[in-house]
Amino acid sequence: RATNGEGREMERNPREDAKPEASGLTMRTFECKCCGIEINYEYKGRTPPYEPSIVFLEDGYFRRDPFADVRRPLFIGADCNVCSRPVCAQPTCSLFFTKRFCAACAKQYAEGFPLELRPDLEKLQ
């Protein structure tokens, strides 16, 4: 996290962390607002340019999977549909049901989810 001149923490601007990659895509830093994990990503959207045959159901943060074929996208997370905060795909941080919900918003609107999702809602922190 960055601090201002008074020692207070402030939100990091992803553009400030941009690092050019050999692929021509720019790496930026994704930070989950639930667990705080920071992961470099190179694309935000539904169709990563290195795998145009895949279209995701939500705009997400992606990078290439370092342990697989270079064209395979690795989904990191997405913005919450309610509060717009970026959250990772860990089952303790977010829930996907037609849209992405952070843990706080999913808990707040728990009654609106199908009963089949109760076990997933209980995993949220």
C-alpha cells in the first residue's frame, strides 16, 4: 500500500504500477478488497486477447496461467456487481450467481439467492 505525506494509507492507482511485458500487454496490480491479496494481471474484460475463442460471463481480471499453455487465461477476480470493489475468486471472498458479489454484499442480500447456494454463502468471510 502507498502512503501519503501524512503517513495515511491511500488506494494505489493501477496505472502507477504498470509494467510492460514482452507480450505487449501491460501488467497491473489487482488487490482483493476482502482478503488483501495482490496479484499482477494483464487484462480486464470478458475475452482475453491471447485466447479469443473464450468469452467469460463477466468482466474479470486475467493473466496468463504460468503453469499451463501460454494461451490459457487465469481468472483472478472481478468487481462486485453491487459495490464495484474488486474481489478475488476465492470462495471466502466472493460468490458468482449470474453476477459477482463480494462477501459483504452477498451476505447483505443472502435472502435473494437460491437455497442451493446456502453452503457457498456460509463459506464467505
